[in-house]
Amino acid sequence: MSTWIADYIDAWNSHDGNKVASFMTDDAVYEDLAVGQVHEGKAAITAFVQRTDVFSPDCEFVSVSRLSPCSETSQTRRGALAAPAGGMTD
């Protein structure tokens, strides 16, 4: 696995929003299909990751396959991942 993707997965597994956002540009857009939300900009992404840890502290990302010989970006989540009652709010 490339160092970049391993470090990116480690950032998500640390549940540290600042670490995750450090891999993104200031104008990044992150869409989480599991919870049905889109977050625009580093501050919003950081806040989302911090909130995610509240309701899903055992969530873990694991690289499971390669999309192409040069790409290792396919990931899966393990652990409970369910939005809190009433859904997530910004």
C-alpha cells in the first residue's frame, strides 16, 4: 500500500478531524454516502469527523482492494456506523 493512502486511512482511524482534513485542500468537498451528507471546506470536514466519533467510535477503515494497478483507494468501514436518532445535524 502506498504511504499516502496508508497515512490517509490512519488519519480516519485516529478519529482526528484535523488529521483527516490535512489531506484535503481548503475548498475540498467530502460526501459521506453512509450518512447522506456533503461537507464543504476543511472546517466542515473537520467538524464532521469529530461528530462521527461521537456516535461511531469503533468505526475503522481498512483497504480491501485496488481499483487499478496504480490506485489503492478502495476502502471499507468496519464497526458500527449508524447516525444517531434524529440523524446527524450540522
